[in-house]
Amino acid sequence: LEMGHRSADLQQHLADSQAKAHDELQDRLLDQHEQQKKMELLREQYNTGVPPVVGVTVDGAKGLTSPTRGNKISTYCVIEVVNKPYTRLQTPELQGPMPLWDYTGVLSKVGFGDVLKFAVYRKEPVVEVDHTAAAPSVEHTTVLYLQVAAAYNLMNRDTGVMGDVSDPYVTAQVGEMLQQTPTINNDLNPVWKERNQFAFNVLDHQMDRYLYLEVMNSNMMRDDSLGKIKLDTRSIEAGHWNHYRLKLDEGQGGELEFDVYMKPAEPCKPHGHKDELIGRAEVGMSQFYPHGFEGTVPLFLEEKATQGVLDVFIEVHPQGVKLDPKGPAAKHRRTFSEMSVGSRSMAATRSQVSASDAAEKPPANLGESEKSVLQIRVNQTTNLTNRDSGFFGDVSDPYVVVRAAGTEQKTPTIDNDLNPIWKDQNLFSFSVGAHDNKVELEVMDANRFKDVTLGSCELDLRSIQQGMWTRFSEKLVGGLNGELAFDLYFKATEYRLLCAEQGSVLHVRVNNARHLPNTDSGVMGDLSDPYVIVKVGDLQRRTPTIDNDLNPDWKDGNLFTFSVSDEDAMLELEVMNANLVKDDSLGKASVRIGTLDPSHWLRLVQELEHGPGEGATVELDVFFKPNERYHLNHDLEQAKKEEKESLAEAARLSKEVQMAERAQKWLDNVEENTKMPLSMEERDWASACGGRNFVAPAWITVTQTQVEALVRARDKHPHAVALFRDGKASPLAKHQKLKVKLMAAFGLDLAPSRASETYCTCEIPLKKHSKIHTDPVPASANPEWRFSRSMRGYDPGDALVMEIYSRDRAENTPRADQLLGRAFLPGDKFYPNGFDGLLNLTLGPRPTGATLRVTALVMESS
């Protein structure tokens, strides 16, 4: 009954989770629809040169302090556009180091490329401040400093005779200002030490946006270029020197080394202002245009970081149009129409949403507004089957049909070629809907009357990497042999990506196989030609074939992505041997997806089963990112299984109860039921049972051997024979104890040190209370712990994860412990026969080369 209630609760929880996920998807799609409208208007205004309207909210600050007054201060914040002091906004004054200004203002004169500056001041009560806006001024100017260091591997534009090589110098230009270094004669690797420092005033962030550097070769008649560099000044981090060594465009491998320093303009203050500056910050337009910005901004003073930070929220909207944001941030933020300048509400200056805008509001159940883009380039096929006569070179005339989203396209036909290569008219584009997942490619043989198939292959778009070209080499199914090579590019819409986020994702990388059996002839090096089929649910992918190798390593075409449905429980792998006629299996392996540690790369070495040989293994890395519903569904299936077992146990117990009740009724009146005294065997049986809990009526056959065995048992344990077994001894409630011994590690990438130490942890995934750890020992490449403990909460089938860390002995060190390696021990490796051996340590998908000695022993709990 308890398991039935648990199943019902999980079923309801799963239904609620699915409904919640659907509502969240609709809310995000609605927000996406509104954002698309806003982005279209912003794009249109950008093309016509109309700047956006920027709403700035300063929620508050933390950690403010004054060098002269400490934290007993009254502060306010000034917001303005760099070099535009007339755009100034100012928050109210508040007491304390953590003011909550909750101030919102609007900047309507923000040009493309402008930078927002935030300056926090300590209010000086003695001096009266003029709050009137200052007139436009460029008094505060941004300065760019440049130091040219050297050039490398320059190309030679001169004769090259008698050491006559290029005579380089460097020109630097920002806006209309041009400067240059001295010329160094006959040197392809020049170093400048004199007259190589320059300064540029950045007056207009649009006109003076780029720093242009060009290495020139000095000649008598006309100088020629040795290469160019174009550097966006917005990418230069202000306040310190930035070092660059970049390749020259059109420089045939030449490089230029230089340093730049961006000195930002000082923030403007009202005329006659005497308040103390205690911190300032900058936010470039690239950080908030066009999607806005929300977060903390650190404050700096005299180019040094302070402890203070600002909580800032920036919105970007088109000029003259009001849009109601409906994203997650809008639930915690005021809408744009409620923004105010000082005490004046923006609602008074902006019109309400028109009836036509309301009519354009998207429906409640929103779908995708555009299609995903799928592109496929067919390259070639190899080893096709000949379906023609074969006389005088008459072989198959292949072409490829590509089908997706209910449409099909095909390549040109190449006559009489079993290994055709397509170079023209082989790129196809499809518009794919959110629920169109299947892509089919079929190779056909062109005939005069009826074309025949030479084989086909299928792909599922849910298992394709997004936004990148991927190369495939797929074996043709339905033909005797042949492979099809093609490239695929898939660009999904935001709607499709949002739908994909609602599901679980499994990434699988097949690394290698070891000790595979040979099912080929073995003559002249003719060994098995392995490839691996990876399958999750109905989705199936395969690696390339590696010829004549019983220990293959896959480097390309071995990374696969699967969308895992709530019903998909197993990751299946099968190693195949490629043959001309029919491929044969070299072994299978499977992994239960629900047991994988989520959101971590795990390395698994699975033993192949059902193959012609023994000892073969396949190594793979897996990364599983489940949604909430997957584990709920997994728990629900487990609960249903336990409920079924509980029902079977209850039925068995019920049968025993019925038998006992029937026997008890029979024993209550033996003479009436038998009309004769007990037989010799019945008396012996009653004596063996001690006259208590006697359950065997006369019609149950009891042998003398059973009686004697029962008598011997009673002599050793002189207690009444229990009619029902103790509930604690039920197979369903049977517990077992796991004892783990962490011995030592070997080959760690760590030098011996008295200042640091290492330790090892072990835990059962998803059972944090099971975690144990060794005592730390001095750091070395081969630390030894010899630590033994019992694991709490162990159940048969649980796996183990071991991690080794290094840490400093100093107690006040701020650095976190460093992970040196991780090892994974599947549950079936030590249950029920135990495990004692070495495990390979990895960092993510990368092996470290180190090993860990572990002993795991499963024992019955007392």
C-alpha cells in the first residue's frame, strides 16, 4: 500500500512538472516574441542612424567606504554618458555604506559607441552643490597610449642581394591623427627602442573607434606595405597596459608586438562640486546594446579596485515606442513606462499601448514563428553495389536523394561510377519545423525505366550539434555495401532550442576498444574492421570504420549528442566488424542512463558481452544533463517495480496466512477431522515442533528425514518454530554493507612539498551523506593513505566516485582545494564479488596518467 501511494504521488508530481515546464516554455516564447519585435525596431532604427533610449536603474551599492571618513558617510551616484556631461542623472543621498537608492532614469541621447559612467560621491554637507546640468563639453577626454615594441618574420620586399632586405617602420592612426616609428634598415625582425611611444585623443567614440597599425617598407620611390592590423578600441581594457602580439593581415606570417593603455576620461561633476569621489565604473555600449544588462559593477578609485560594487539594471528600447517587457527580469523590475527622471514619471511623457499593439499580442499557446535552417552537402560515395550489366564498363549510375521536412532534393547523376564524387549542385537547404527530426539520404541507380536503390541512411536532428558544420560517413543500409560521405549544418530557431531545453541531453564520446576478437581470415594481416553503433531509444549513430585493428582508437566522428526522452533508460553500444556482405557483431555493452552522475563528464570502460571472444572492452566518455522530469520518471518506474515486487510478496504472505489459518482450524479439532488418533509421523512432527506453531495437517506429506532435520535444528535453537518469518529478514528489506579501502595513488602530477598536502574522497553518486575522506598526507607523486571505512546508505548496484585533491597547509589561504583527478567504479565491478585493483584518474574527458588503488568489499549487515 505504501508503494502504491508513493507511485501515485510520483505520478502526480510528474504531471505537475510537465504542466509547469509547458507554462514556462510558453512564457519564454511570449518573452521571445516581444523581444523579437523590439529587436526588429532597434535594427531598423540602427540602420537609419536613430540612437536608442536607455533606461538605467541603480538599485544600490555595497561595501562603500571613504578614505577620509570610513563608512560613516552619506552617498549619491551620478550617471552620465562619457564626454556628454549634460546627460547627467543623479540619485538621492542616503546614509551608510550600503545605500538602497532604487533610482531609475532615462538617457535619451546615447549614441552608438558611447560609454556609460557611474561615479559615487560622499556628500560634503558644508559645500552647497549646484545641481544644474553643465553645458556640452569635451574637456574630459579619453587618451590612448601606444608603444610599438617589435616585428617578427616580416616578408622581404627588396632584392635580397648582399643582405638587402626590407627596411621596416610602423604607422599608427586613430581617426585623422597619424604617427610613425623610425625606419630600421635591412631587418626582418626589427626592435624599436626610441621614438616608439605615441598618444592619441579619442574625442568621438564612433569616428575614433579603431586603431590602425601598418608595417611599411621604406623605399626610394614608393613605400610598400608589409602587413596591417585593425584593433577595435572598445576591446581594450581601460586602466592598465594591454600587451598584444598579433599576426599581420596580408603579411605572409609576419607578426607585430605592441602595448596599449587606455586612459578613460574623468567623470564630470557639477560646477563647483566639492564632494569626495569614492568610486567609479564604466559600462560600454557593447555590454548592454541591444539586449540590456543586469548585474553588479565593481567600483575603482585611482585605477585600483575598491570593495564597493553597484547593482545596475540597464534596458534598451527604440525611440518613440513603448514595449512592455515580459521576461523574468520584468517580474522584479519596474516597466519602462514607470521609469522616472528624478520624481517625474515617464508615464506622463509616453503614450499608452495602442489598440493596434494590443491586437498584435501573440496568442496564449505560442508556436514557432520561423523555421530552422538545415544545409547538407553531399560529397561522395564509395564501394557502391553494381546494379547494371557490368559489360564494357556499364556499372551503376548513382545520384543521391536528400529528404527532410516533407521535401526532397537530389544531386546530378554520375554515369558508370561506383565511387562518385559530387562537386557541383550538391549543396541543399531545407526549412525545418520544430517537430521535423528525420533526415534521410538515399543513393539511387538511374535507369531508363525504373531507378533502383543502392542503399540509404538516416539521421535524427535531435542528435546533431547545433550551429556548426559536421562531417558524416554513414554505412548504407539496404544495399550490399557502400558508404556515403556528406557534411551537415543545422541552425535551430530559438523556439526549437527552448523546446530542447525542456528535454534531457546525453553526450557520448567513443574513445577506443581493446582486445577485440578477430572474425576475419587473419591471413596477411586481415583482421576485424571495427566500428561502434551507439543507440539511445530510437536514435542510432555510428563511428567510422578502422580497418584491420583489434585495438582501435577513434579520433574523429566519435562524438554524439542524443536528446533523451523520459522513457529512454539505456545507452546501448555494439562493436561491429565491417564486411562486404554482412557485418557481424563483436560484442555489446549497455549503460543505465539513470545511474549516471549528472552534469559531469564520466569515463566508462564497459566489458563487451554476447561476442565471439572474451575480455574485450570499449571505453567511452559520457555527459548527462537531465531535466527534472527524467529523474521523476525514473523514480516512478522504480517505484512501480518495487510496488509490483511488494504485491508479489504480499500475495505469497497472504497464501501462507491462508494455509496457516486452514491448518489452525484443522488442528483445533483433529479427532473430528480425522476420526482417528495422530499417526506416528504426525506425533514425531508435533514433538519436533515442540507442540507449538504446528501447521502441518495429516494430509501434508512429511518425511522422516524432514522430521529429523527439524529435531536437530530445535536442539541447537530451543525456541518455538515461527509460523511467519521476521519482517526484517524479508528479501526486499535485506541490507548489505560496503567497506571501502583507499590505499594509495601513483603518478600524480605533483612535486613533493611540505607546504601542501593531498587527500582522497569517496562517495556514492546522488547520496551526499555517504561521502568519506582520508586524512591529508604530505603532497607527493605517490601518496599513501591506507584508509578504510564503511559506506553509509549503500544499495546493490550503487557506483563509487573517488576524487583526489591538493591543498595548502596554511589555514588562511583563500585558494580552493585543487582537484588532481577523478575515478569511477561501476557497481557491477564490485558487487557481489568485491574489487581490488587500480583505477585510472581523469580530469574531465582527459586522462591524467595517474592511478588509484582501491579495495571494495560487499558484506552482509549484522
